[in-house]
Amino acid sequence: MELKTVTLEIPENCNLILGQSHFIKTVEDLYEMMVGISSQVKFGIAFCEASGDCLIRLAGNDLPLQEIATKNAQAVGAGHSFVILLKQAYPINFLNAIKQCPEVCTIYCATANPVQVIVAETEQGRGILGVIDGFSPKGIEDPEDINARHTLLRRIGYKL
């Protein structure tokens, strides 16, 4: 077995959702969830089929994001993994629906931070062991940081 680190590309002002599912219909179900939740979201989805033709299946409403999602899926190369790149929306608006999708097994991360995927490769193929999402903590928040967090959540509409 060989371990690899794959750095994913996330365009400026975009977020990424990385997960794993178990069935070819995932790409269409995820597409329907995205457009059903938000009419303004721009996104691209790439899903790595793990049997049969073993193709990367595509969907989305933004071709550049679909192309980058595909590039990320190719780089990871793990069966039944999927990458969603989105802009003009936040992952928090979609995660519960994605988790409720019958074929979705897990979500590894949902972020705008730099992401590295830890991949194991064997003679059979590749699998995701985990992710490194962003950076390590540099300290503990103080009262000023707490106030800044509260202000941000209210400014973007997630708290009253």
C-alpha cells in the first residue's frame, strides 16, 4: 500500500464538499438537491464510479466549476468519491440534504480552506483515509474573538 497526499483546487470565493457514496445515481440526486435548495447556487459535481465502466460522472450548472470538480476527482481517484464545488452559496445550506441522500455514506469535509486528501493506493485502486482541512489552531479565542465570531454569524444571516 502506498499513501499519497492530494491537494484539491478550490477557486476563490468557492467552497468544496468531498464525500463518498455507493451508486451511479448519486450524481443526479446531488444535482437535484443542489438546484432544489437554491436557485442561485453555481456548482459542479464529479463522481468517481467504482465498478463497471469506472467513469467520472459529471453534473452541474457551471461548466468551469464542473471542470475543476472533475480535475479534483481525477486527482483523488477513489472509487465512489464525489466532489462538489459551489459558489454563491455555503455548504451549510446543502449538507443535511446531502447526508439524507440514500446513497451518500459519508462527508469528509465541506470547506473553503485549503484541503489535502490522504489517499491509500493498492493494486485494486484508491481509497480516502481522511482529509486535512485548513490549518492547525494557533491559540484559544479571547473575548474580542468571541465578539467577532458572533458579529460574523449575524452579519451573514445565520443568527439573529
